[in-house]
Amino acid sequence: KIRVTHRDFPLQFHSKAIKAAEAVRCAREQGQFWSYYEKLFKNQKALDVDSLKKYAGDLKLDTGAFNTCLESGKYIPAIQQDQEEGARAGVLGVPAFFINGRLMPGAISAEDFQKVIDEELEMTGAKN
């Protein structure tokens, strides 16, 4: 009934955010998007390139392929596009969520998510 999509919005003042966003995309190439994303979330104070590469090893990724991807910069244009689209949509910081186009900025409780999702499902007739 719902679809979850992740978009990048590395904050300009966070010097390591773009490289971290690239790393998550490189992990996605190996089917490890969410596990790598969770690893970064748990280690927010260690997002330097050496740590990003270490996390790939911790998750048993092909580190050669991961490192090549991370060093290539190939995802920078897509990350910048996500940033631009987010800014146009009103995103000012992270986290930010959209449910059927409704911007929900900041940390949202599970109850608030459920309420908005139920409202949207009800409006579309998809509830139950």
C-alpha cells in the first residue's frame, strides 16, 4: 500500500555528507543500501573516507569494487540533483519526509507517521 523512496540531501555545512551519500549509493550497487545506511547512522561521528571504506569491509562488501566506486565520484551529479529537488520542494534540513507530497520535516514519531499514512490511504481508498 505504500512505497518508500530514499533521496539524498547532504547538508552544505557537513563536510563529509556528500562522500557519505556516495558511499551509500556504492553499497546499494552490492545490494547493501539499508545495512550500510544503518551503519553510517550508528557511526555519525566517523564519516571520513577511511571509515567509509572500513564499513564496507565490515559488511562483507566487495571492497575493491566499493573503493573504486567511492573514488570515482560518479554519483555526485545524482546527489546534487536530489539536493536541488529537495530544496525546490521546501526541504531545509534532515530528516524530512514526504507522504503523498505532504512535507513532514524533522524527526517524526511512529504514531504521527501512522496517522498521516492512514489519512492518505483513506483519501485514496487504499485503506484496508
